[in-house]
Amino acid sequence: MWFSCSQSFSVSGRGRRMGVFVSKGGTGILFQILTSASKELPPSEELMLQLHSLLAKVGPKDRKFGVKARLSGALNITISLIKQNLQNAKLLLPCLQVLRVYSANSVNAISLGKNGVVELMFKIIAPYSKKNTTVVSLLLSLPFSETNARRAVDGGHVPALLALYLDWHRNDARHRHMLIRKGLLVCLRNITNIKLGRKAFIEADGMRILYNTSTCLPVRTLDPLINTSSLIMRKCFPKNRLPVPTIKSAFHYQQFEVFLPLFPVDQNDDIETDLNKLHPTKSPSRPFEELRVYERFFLELSEDFQVSIFYTGVKQEGSPVSATRHIQSPLLLGDIATRRVGGGGSDCGSEGAEDEGGEGAVLEVPDTALLLPLHDPDLYVEMVKGTRSVPQYAEVAYPDYFGHVAPTFKEPLLERVYGVQRSKIFQDIERLIHPNDILDKVVYDLDIPSGESLKFNSQFESGNLRKAVQVRKYEYDLVLNSDINSNHYHQWFYFEVSGMRVGTTYRFNIINCEKSNSQFNYGMQVLMYSVQEAISGRPRWVRMGTDICYYKNHFARSSIAAGGQKGKSYFTLTFSTTFSHKDDVCYFAYHYPYTYSTLKMHLAKLEALRTPHIYLRQDVLCETLGGNSCPLLTITAMPESNSNDHICQFRNRPLIFLSARVHPGETNASWVMKGTLEFLMGTSPLAASLREAYIFKIVPMLNPDGVINGNHRCSLSGEDLNRQWQNPNPELHPTIYHTKSLLQYLAHIQRAPLVFCDYHGHSRKKNVFMYGCSVKETVWQSNISATSSDLHEDLGYRTLPKILSQIAPVFSMASCSFVVERSKEATARVVVWREIGVQRSYTMESTLCGCDQGKYKVWVYLFIQYGLLPNTSIKLVPIPDKECYCTVSLYLA
């Protein structure tokens, strides 16, 4: 009678009532009844049926259900009952339901395996049949422990599972038994979680079976089957090494001994909790006598203006403006006059063109002086000749030589095609299943110089492509070069392609990317520059590519490159494109390239913008490891007169310190800096107000060597320079050492900058945002105990980002963070805040892809990429507050 009441109570009462039943010990009583009933010979079938039906409903509500079942012996009772009633579907169904709840406990799952549940499963599961399908689907939903997976492999059940899946796939034409098919795949997925299972799967020809059964399922409702099959195949795909002799860079800088640091692993739980480290230490770490040498970089603080100190460097004249310019391509530094149409090291010359014009043939190209007033191809070549690179580049990329104009239209984010990633993965799997279809022909290799005409080239400033392997007729695997003196950081690419056919779709796979996700999965496209388009008067980079996706591949990463972590894989960026011109030379890039020689050219042309009212001085801060100069700019307004009051106002202007491009692959930081410089040198009233209010100290490129040599993140020392600010080495990190020394000198003379901002680019987030430093917000995030005095700080650090969020449509306050993390304690932002005492110390991150908010949502934000300001994006209102002026300045840049 009690049993009937309990059953009635359970069925009619759910949720809270069931919880009350469990809390009053109902589960234990049910197990006692089950134990007692099992001692009867034979046990009552009806009683067992009702008990297991009730336990199946109670089990999910009791957190200790599995433990209670094991301790009471109910586990063995249920297994014994199943073995005795394999043909009794009525009793088997509730028993399997309870067994599924039992096995949710990991200890129980192992115990079930020891008691023969794995073997029992394969006795019950039969080839396709319309009978007892509910029983089969329940059995297949039982979780598999690692131990049970090993038992399934040892028992030779992997081929049987594959045969069963193939049988159900062939006979279930109307897809009415998807749960059973999915259950069989889940069993295979659990078994292949172990190495022995993957080996057995490969030996049983599982890759071919799942591939053949997946490619014929085009209906979206069958996605659960396809996705699970894809997951199993990707997991079992044999790991391969990258097709390169070493994971280190193909180039090496040998002037000093390099101790490679371990690959830094970013952590989310590394918030600083030491209050002593959080509070800024305003005491400089170096004696003033050492810093006095930096006084020469601050002449404006002591100048009396009795003699003119205008910058007197040689003014670079631009090329004469004419209707056309005669050029030849590719551009070899040593012999420009004998260039032919085509890419360096690429078989792209037109036989017809050679017959007509021979070696002396030239191309008439429209001059770009009107389109690009700050670009001069001849001046650029002169700058390149003075640039020192490790590979000793002898060529110039056509886009950098000829220049490019900014797009004048908004580019929408690419809408991702449904199933594109899955189709690319299946095409990769075809390489294993149909190896005879793979060409595996190396067509470009930095490690093995070849005299043959190549279709790829990256041996020019900022270029990065190490190897190209033709895998199918129109498909190529591309391997990026590591940063010099490093064995990782593969993301930036910039290379040339030629010899293409018009109208043919080519697929390119960059197979050694490292980040776990990318904006290429969310609408970002690759950039392409066509020489033929440039010759026709359209010199611009365009976003292109179809079927773009980014996914984990089967190439194994070295544990050394993965920071000691084993089993990591590289990721593939794949895209397809069709070329429009015959005998074209095209360039592909991760983002709009901005080379060191381009910076030197822009700085030389910047002098043309100076008026008598602008104070502009360009110094060489230091030389890099590679022997290249690191420029330092000073921009402000000349005093109104030589009177003491005006000179005093000039000297006492607050300083704004800006820097950029410490990470070479973040080229958008240079474009934002270019916009900053052009605005500050402009004639607008706002620019004049900023110059009159502030002295701007600017280091436009902190890592020239990395930029020149096509690195993504490091300098020639193989280190991330933005992790060296705490203790920079003057020999290994000269640009950081001397930039920090400038700031230390200013702190000594009580002229620390009002604002420090380091420009960066972000590859995985959208919009523009800032990172700052706050004791209070760090304490809140870490939940450490602190007194009110510990949390006292001026909230001025939020003013600049807040104003930007109000006036700049692309700026996201929600993405800003002011938490100090341990992994970032050696970055410029944190060190300048902590050691120099600059409260408004920021990293400004600009997206590589676009916006997900405001008026530019789902559009690629071109203005940020090029440092331009859309005409309708801001209404300028005079604001007397100095910080607001600085805010508008940074936004306009």
C-alpha cells in the first residue's frame, strides 16, 4: 500500500514535491524495497517494473542517487535483472532508464563496465529493426567511461559499431530513427576519446565509412549526425608535422645569444591581488645623472626662441606631377630600369608582352600625386635602400611602391555561408581517404632556394610566407614563417601570387595559425591588391574571398611552441578567390600593410605640412638591433612671441605621450598613428587648439625590426617587446629601454605626461576600446579585502574613454577594462602607470574587422583602418577642458 501511495505521489507531484520525497529519505526506502524484492525467487516482475519506473523518476532529483545505489547493492540487482530479461522489452525499458541515471556517477560507470555492461550492450543492440527502438536508443545513451572505452576496444567492438551504424544508415531511409544513429555515433565518439580507440577506428576503415555516410546527408535536420561524424573524423585524423624542417624562423639573427622564453599563456584568472603592487610607485628606479642625457630630446622645455629652431632637415621633394609615370614591375632595388611585368620570383610574365617590348618594355601608369599627396614612389625606394633587413631584401612589393588609396565606401562584413567550415573539413579528410588525388608539390620554399620560376613570393619588406605546397590542381597549403629567433607567432601574412588563370577558383589554406579563434569566422575577409587594377588607375586594397573559415586542423604543434602543452594543434585559415586579369600580380595580406620605409617616407613628407606656427622636431631616439633608426617626434605650437609670458606658457604645456606598433602584425596601429600625425599637423582650428594646449611626444614605431622582417609580435631578440617594460635591456630592447628612459626623465623633472597611450590592434574583438589601470576596479574583480584608503583614487582615468564612447560611434565603453592583471604587469600601460605615476595610462585597441554596435554595425570600419574621419560622425564643440581636447584628438586620429 505504501508503495502504491509513493508511486501515486511521485507521478502526480513534480518539482518541489519530488524534492520533498527525496529529502525525507524516499530514495533509500525504495532501494530497501528493491533489495528485499530481489531476494524472492523468482522476483515479482510487476514489482520490479514499478520500482524501476519510480527510481527512474526519482534519480535525477537526488544528487547522491548513484552513491546510494552502489552502497545499497541496487546497482548489481539492476544489472542482474537486465541479463535475465534480455528479450523482455517491457521490463528492460525502465531498467535501462535507471541504469542511465546510475552511470552518471563516474565510479558507477566503471563498476558497470566490470560487471559486463559493455558486452551486454552489444548483445542487445541488433541490426536495423523497427522493434524495440526505444530500448536500443536508451542503451546507446549510457555514458562511456575511459575504462569502458578500453573494454570496447579490447573486445573488438569498434568494427561492429561501425557495421551497425552503416546498416542503420542504409535502412533508415526516412530518417525516423535518428536517435539510434546518433547514439551509435556517440558510442564511437566516446571510444575514440582514447588513443587505442582512435587506432581501432582507423584500422576498421572508420574514416571512409563516416565520410561516405556523411557527405550524402544534405538536409539540415540531419546536422546532429553530420556534426558528430565530423567531430569523430577530425579527432581520429592522424596528426602530421608541418612540412618544414624546423618550426623556428627560416631567418636567424646571429649578433647575440638569445634565450628563448616560454610561450606565454594568457590566463583569465591572473588578476593582481597584491595591493602593494597595485598602488603606483612614483619613485624612479634610476639616478637622475643617468637620465640627464635624455635632456637633449626635450629642447622645447628650455628653448628661449631668441634664435629660430625650426626643423631644418632636407625637405624631400615629390615627383613632378604628370599625366603618366613609366614604371616596371617587379621592382628590384638594384636595377629598376630593367623591370618587366610580373612578380619577383614568380612566373607571371606575359610572353606576348615580352615579344612586343622585350627587356626594355615599360608600363604607362597614371601618376598618383593627386590621389596620394603624402606618397612618392621614388622617395619610397630611397627609404627602402636605407632599411636594413635580416634576409637582405632586394625587392619592393608593388603596393608599397605604388601606394594605395583608402576605400571610399563601406564594406559589409562577409555573411558566412551555411556549412562552409564542414565542407572544408571534409575536403581535408578526403586527403586521407583519397591520397592519390593529392599533388603534394612544393612551389615555394624559403628553406630551399630554387632557380625555377615560382608563383609565390614574400621576399620584400614586411613579407611573410615560408612555403607553398600545391595539394590539388587549384588548391595550395601555405605555411607562415615564425618570428625571427622564435618558434611561434604565426598570424601576419603578406605575399605575392602570380601566374593565375582568369575565372578559375583557387583555394588557399594557411595551415599554421595559432589562435583558437579568429574574426575570419565572423565576417572578416583577406585583403588583395591587384597590379593590373593599379595600372588601370585603381590602386587599392580590396577585401575579397569566399568560403572563408578558420578551424582546428590535423597538424600537431610542438610542445615547446605551445608553452609546454602537449596535444595542441594548429588552425587553418582557408579562403577561395577568383582572379579577373590575365598576367596579373596580386598581393594578399592579413591587414593593410604599413612598412617601416612607408613610415620614413611619411615622416619626410610630413615636413611639407609644417607652417611657421607649428613646432615640429624629429629626433632619432636610438638604433635598433638591426641598425635601423627609431624616430621620435615632437609636435606643438610655436609661442606667439618671444615674450617671457608666451615662452613660459610654451614650456609649461602638459605633455601627451603616444606610441604605436610595438607588435608588427598590428598594422592598423600605424594607420591610426598616421591619422594622428596628419591631424596634429593640420590646419583645422581644433588641431591648432591642441598644439597650443599640449606638447605631443610621439614614438610612431616601437619595433621597426619586427615590421621590416615580417614578424607578427616579436623583435629580433625573439621577444615580445610589450612584455619588457619592467626591466628592458639596452642591448636587446633598445627602443623600449630608451622610451622608458624618456618617461623616467620626465618623472624626475616633475613633468610626467598627462596622458600616455599606446596604439594596438585587436584580432579577436570588434570596435575600438581602451585598457587602463585602476586599483579599485582590480580589487572589485578579485574580491580581496581592502580598506577605504586602499581604494581611494581619482576617477579621471575613466574620463577619456567615456568621452570617446559618447562622440565616437566605433568606440565601445563596454569593451574597456581597467583591471590590472599579472600577465600584463610588464606592459607599457601598467609600467607607465605604476612606475612613472601616469594615471591616464592606456592601451588603445583598434579592431581589425569592424563594429558590432552603433551606426557602423556589420560594416568594416574603414576610417579606423586608414586613420580617417567620416564627415558625419562627430559634431565638434569647443570644450575648454584640456583632457577633452586630448580625447577629441585621439578620436580624430
